[in-house]
Amino acid sequence: MTNWFAEPPRTWLTASALNLEDEGEQKGAGESASLRALGGRINRVQLGVPQTIDILATWPSTERVEAEVAVAGDSFDFYSVRIACSFIPDRGCQFVHARLAIALSEVGSEDVDGPIALDLFPREVSIKRAFSRSYGLKGGLKFSFVELSTDAGQKEEVIRYEPALTGAGLLTDSPSWTFDATSSTGLVGISELFLLIKKSKGRDLTAQFALGAEVQTAWGLRRYSKERLLETAYLL
């Protein structure tokens, strides 16, 4: 295994080693919603089906995790969740702002600590950035993405991010990402987002998604927005 990091390679695993991309549990067909603008133009947002992996259940016995995580594994589960949201503007329109908010909850969590976002990726994108899709997980359960040149070829497995994208809610039950367009094309295409979640062992985990968006017509003549354009929930 190639060591991309300064620490010993035994402290992290690639997505392929954990089957993070091939064995994500399928839960349905995803959701979409539309924001109508002047002239009947339809601007769509889509939220893909979250792909969830129980990290410790798939962690190879030959690889170690940090002692703190191993002990916590007796009482907690750790999930990796891959999320995809898409912006599809109509002709003459641009998405200029959006926010994806997630509320994590457990059934019967009144007597215990509820679920929290241990890590989220990306946390901040202020310039164009590209990362290898074959990400890793360190033994302390933190995402490790290898950053590439933004000129990386199309044949490579690359995840690309455009500014500005800001994450929030680390170590809370309400992580979120805010998108603000900085280019003339606005927000367009797919954005892949990643969460690491800690939850009580044996309890069902629900994620409530709310995606709001704002659309601007050509030359900024009119703006249309809805704070909760798309709302849906998944049992992770």
C-alpha cells in the first residue's frame, strides 16, 4: 500500500481496502425538487441516496485502530456516509447559493449521548481543488484525501470542488455545508460530501436532510429562493 502520509501506513486504510465505494448500502432512488423562475424555467436540485458503511465492522483484523477508538467500539458504531447533491440550472439561470443541512438523531437517545459528526469533508474550499477518489481512513477515524493538481486528467478517479464551499457543525448532531457561487457559471453539477458519524451501538440512526437554494436569472435581474427546497430523511 502506498504511503501518502508521514505516519506509518498501518494507521490508515484506503477506501478499496474497506470496500467503502463498492458495498455502500442502497436505500432507494434519491430525491429531487425544482425552483421555478421567470418564464417557467425549472431549476432542479437532486440529493442522491446516502451510501453508508459500518467502519469497524469492515475494518480488517490485521490493521489496528487507535486504542481510544477500539474501546469506544464496545458502546458506539462509526459510520462513513457518502452524500451527493446536484445542481441543474435551466437556460438563462444560475444557482448562486445553497445550503445542505443534516439533522442526526437516534431512536431512544434521551438517556445517552446522541450521534455526532466526528469528521466531515470537505471542510472549506476557497479555491479550485481536486482530490483522489480513493480516500483513506486513519486509525483515529479521520478522513484522509490525497490532493491532486487541478489539471489532473479526466481518466483519473478525481473529485473536484469549486469555491466557495464551507462545512460546519463538526462534533455536533447538525453538520451542514454552504455553497456560494464565485464564478459566472454559478453552482452546477455534482458535489460529493463525506461524513464520519459516531452513534450509540444498536440504535437506529436517522439523518434528516434539508437542501435550500437560491437562483438568479440572467444578468441578475431576478432572484428566487427557498430555504427548504428539498426535505427528506434516511435511515442510515
